Amino acid sequence: MSLTTPPPATAAGPQTGGAPQPDGPSKTVKVMAILIAIHSGTLGALLAFMITRHLGATPLVAIGSAGATFLGVSATVKYTEEKLHLL
């Protein structure tokens, strides 16, 4: 019984045909990136509201703090996603 070794594997060349790759991310990736920014901002706003109310702030101050936090967090996440070329 003879044992032979398989031939060495060769690297695959570039594939031809098919649709050309778009220059940027797909529409689905962009929508998901925006949804992540919105959800991150919402979570930050909820935490800011809960913390300010726990520390004794009035409801109006807590809502203002939550709104400012939402804008700050969502804008920061969106900026980061743009730098990562997701938008």
C-alpha cells in the first residue's frame, strides 16, 4: 500500500465576472450604523435622566440633561462611524 502526499495548495487568483464592488458601504450598513448611533444616544439619554433624577435634579433639568446627552452621544458615535468609513 503506497501513501502519497497531496499536491501543495496554490493561492486563488482574482475572480472575474460578477457585479463591480461599490466604492463605499452598502445601504444596509449605512442604515445599521445610523440605528446604532440613535440607540447609543437613547441609552445615554436614559442614563443621564436617571442619574440626574437620582441626584435630586428637577424633572425639567433632567430632561434637558438627557436631551444634551442624546445629542452628544449620537453625534460622537456618528463621527466615529464616519471615520471608520461606515457612513
